[in-house]
Amino acid sequence: MYYRAMSNKPNDKNSLWRAIVEVAFIVFLFYANLLMGEFTASAGRGKTLKMALQDIITPANFLIATFSAIIGYLVFEFLRRKS
């Protein structure tokens, strides 16, 4: 039992959860960036949070965020394993 906890081989379940959390965090950052962009001076005054969320939460944006997050995760995993 102690040996398994100290081994360098990653647990598959932990690796999957780590991947899910990291991809979800990248998606969160993507949407946070879009939301901040909705409230810049060029977006106009008087825009409500509800209106901004309706503008950014679309299937196309979700697909872009998910695809980008997976690519980002794969790049960082490659760099982690390389070092």
C-alpha cells in the first residue's frame, strides 16, 4: 500500500480528473475573457449581465472553447512530460 502511494506511475482515475479540471478551467477562462469583452467601452453602455451572457453562451462559442481547451491541455501535458 505504501509502495503504491509512492510510485511515479499516475493513477488513471486521478489523471482523468486532472484532465477534466484543467480543461474546465481553460473553458472558464475563455468565457471570462468573452464576458469582460462584452463590457468594454466599445460594447456600449447599459448592457446587463443577462444580455451579455445571452451573447456569449452559444453552441459555437462552447465548441471553440472546448476544442481550444483540449488542445491547450495536450500542449501542457506534452511540456510536462518533456521536462
